Amino acid sequence: MLDQVGEPVAAVIAEQGCMNWQKSSGYNARAGEGGMSRYKRIIGDTLHVHSRPAQRVEAEIAVHGFSRMLALGRPESVRAA
């Protein structure tokens, strides 16, 4: 992981580029962990059915509901003239 305590993030991004900064800082991993944390907090961390096909359906329904909740909370951008 990139030690960013002494170096401003903007300078590192300008030097390495945004994608390289994300890889070196672990940004994407943290974003994924945050997403899973939100999912588990809202939906729960266990499945309630036992068979694999039913678990898949349960997970798909949960993800659809979670995505819908996120979409409802996201502002709709309108370009100003």
C-alpha cells in the first residue's frame, strides 16, 4: 500500500495517473469492502434457504433490492443551461 501520509494524494495522482494510484493505494479493495459492508448491514449476512439454486435466487433478489435502494437515494443530475 502506498504511504500517503506525507504526500498529498493529488500529487501522487498527477505523477502516477488515477488508475495506477488506485492500484497502488488499495482504493478499489476498500471500495469493494465498503460495498459488502453496506450490503450485509441492510440485507443481512446469512442466506435463509439451504439448496444452491434457491440461495442463488435469494441473492439475486437481495442484490436487486439493494441496487434499487441505492438508485432511489442517488440524486438525478440535470444539466444547467
